[in-house]
Amino acid sequence: MTRTTQLHQLHTELGARMIDFAGWDMPVWYDSAIDEHHAVRNAAGLFDLGHMAELFVTGPQASSALDRALLIDATAMPVGRARYSMICNEMGGIIDDLIVYRLDETEFMVVANASNGPVVFAELVERAAEFNATVDDRTDDFALVAVQGPKAEEIVLRLTGPDLGDLKYYRVAHIQLSGEQVEGAGIEGVQGYAARTGYTGEDGFELFVPAEYSQALWNALTQAGAPDGLVPVGLAARDTLRLEAGMPLYGNELTLETTPFDVGSARLVKPKDDWYVGSKALAVAADEPHDFLVGLHVDGRRPARTGYDVRVDGRVIGVVTSGAPSPTLGNNIAIARLDQTPELGDTVHIDVRGTETSATVVELPFYRRPQ
Amino acid sequence: MSEIPEQLSYTAEHEWIAHGDAATVGITAFAVEELGDIVFVELPGVGDMVTAGTPCGEIESTKAVSEIYAPMTGEIVEVNDALETAPETIGDDPYGDGWLFKLKTDDGEYVLLDADGYRSLVES
């Protein structure tokens, strides 16, 4: 049965084209994915992320439970920090990538991908069982809305007050909204969290409020952002934005068949004591050959897509994991997982629907926002 | 509701046909809405023989590749070369500058939809 967020009707009223994404009926674009992409890079975009999972781990041993369950050293995290991490199986294969937010000494929020919410929840419950900690799936309790772009801070602060401007990247803070600047929006006094995290390569915030305030928050942001050109943004633009920013997508770059070493995430594998799930396999994998993720500028007019073979000297050396036309760069880009690491500037060949197409190896990310 | 010009014929694959010495073929506004931003078009070659109902080209959007079907059997006599460098024209003007190719058909009978028939199809 397809799930919907509290903003579903709003999306259809805006004329969004809807698709099934991980069992949720979500907007893929409202008018033009390319226009929405440019809006995020030049002004700001508004994203409904209500399909993502909010899993809470609380209790006196919450941090130890997460140390066991994930790659992260949760115990060492200061309150108010966010960390990108992964959950692996016993073979070191990646079950999901996720962000862990330490809301309090004994309270953590783990945000997992929509496609993996139930699996990650089940694993956390099992892995936390021996600890004095509770795992709750609070996905339905929360609305999650993101504002991303150079104007994001200006816009969000109209609802939260100026102090939030001091929040640094990968930090999370409690917020209380004010309706002063957005009359009639119905957000006065609403409490929640703001995290300075995102999936676009731009500055911005991810806002967590009680689910019953989803529409009020969306409407308040729409109103607050109107003078700055804030537009709603669907999943298609979300994908081209994260691709340009060199960020992996679970199911494309990250799978159960890849270890963190295969996807350039060795830095996430902490040399901890040998007791977190997957640690034995990863200790072995650390010394074995692994794959590499590389960025490619693809020649020609036809994009390379997930699954297309990558060849050097006639031999298949890997596969395209994600590819699309880059609206910001103006050429086709792709991320590929290869069994060797080429030099920057090297040429590889991609089988684009039967046509051998050259591509140049470039650094990731493809795009960095102006500082 | 997307535009469905009265004077054209249509196929279930969301193509329109303007009859004449050669038939002009394109894709409908409905198809454009489904596809989203179009980034690449592969058209048949001038002189190619095509068979009704079989693929003769591809349209790629930001999200997916879709096939273009020949609505009738015959010879391709002209293709819209401008689409090579400006595929987005299809989205901007699907019934005008976004035409795909022109086809000289044999005298076969083709079951095509009229505007009302196509409207019933897409509005169901």
C-alpha cells in the first residue's frame, strides 16, 4: 500500500508530477526539474522529506547501543552534533547510510533513507537489545522539510529568529517558531529541531516539527521565501543536485554488496574495539583489494546511466552507478564504481546504449558552492 | 488538461500525425508532461524504411529513456535536425517546432485516433 506524507494533497494541488518512491507517493517535479535545480543553486528550494525515517535511540546506554549498531563512535559525539555514518551487516556490506543527531546525552535521532527505514529500525532494535536503551520508530510523528540554497538561512531565520544563523554545519539545535513574520501561518510556538545538514551541496537546514504542523510549516516557509524566489523542489532535481555534489545514493553507489572501503568511505570505519556489527569483516576488508568511486565528465549529448559498462582498453573495469545531465555544469556527469583507480584526466569508455562514449576522470565533487 | 489539437490524428503511444504529402509526426503535450525535461533525441535517418508500431528512435528525459514508434509504414523523408542541439524544443512546442520527422507512407489502412479518441484515452 502506497504511503503519503502530510503534504501530499499540497503537492498535487501545486500540479506536481507524482511517482512511487520506496513505497511513498512523492513529487518528482512540480514544473521542470532543471528549473528547480537552478533555483536551489541560485536562490532556495523547499523539499518534503517526510518519507525519510526518524528512529530514536534513547536511554542510559543509548550511545553504547549505537556504537555497537553503527560504524560511528556515538559515545564520543558532543550533544548538538550530527554525523554521517553507515549501518553494515556481518559481512561489512552497507545496509544504509544515515545521519545520527545527538539531541541529548541519552537521546539520539537516526535519520535513515525511506527505502531502508523498516530494515534499519529492525536492525537497531536487535542490536540495541542487550543495552539499557530503547529504539522507537517516530517517522510518523515528524514532518521533515528542507530548505536549501544561498537564501536558505535568510528565509528560515524569518521563522526561527536570528540565533539559528550561528548554527554551524553538521550541528543540530532545538527551535521554537515565531509566526510574527508570516501572519496566519499557524506556526506560533511550534517546537522542533533544525539541523544544518543537506543533500544538495548548498547551505541550508533540515527542519523537524511535529507531523500535525507539516502544512503550516510548508505554507509559512513558502510565504517567508516568496521575496527570495523559494520554490518547491521534487525528487528529480534532488538527484541531480546530490550527484553534482558527489554524494552517494543508497541503491546506486551504496549496496549490500559494497563495503565502506569500496565506496570511498574508509574514513567512516573507525578503528574501534572489535565489537560493532561488521567489525570483523571490515578488519579483513581493510587489507584487501577494493573498488573505487570516481567522477566522470561524459562526452557527447547522451547521458550515461546506472548500469552502463565502463571499459579501458576493451576490458570492463566497472559500472556507472549514477549519471545524468548536469544542469549547473552544462555537460553529462556520472559516478562509476571501478576495480582500479585511474589518474585524474584519464579517458575511459562507457557503453551508452550500444555507442562507445568517451569520458574523462575528474575529482569529486563535481560542484562546490562558492564560499 | 494538456492540449489536444482537433485537426491532428493520434496513436496510443502518444504521438500526433499531421497528414499531407508526407505525414509529420511528433509527440503530444501529454507525453511531454509525462517525460519532463527532454535532454536527448535519437531520430531515424532520412531514407530509413520504418514499420508501423515498431520503435524508430528514442527520447531521453532527465529521468528515463522512451521509445519513439513509427505510426505508419513507409520512408522517412525529413527529420528535425534542430533537435540535435536543442532537444528541449520538443517540450517547448510539441505540435510546432518540436516535430520529429516526416514520413511518406504506403497506401495501407491505419487505425489512428482522432482528437476525441485520444482525449478519452488520456483522460481515463
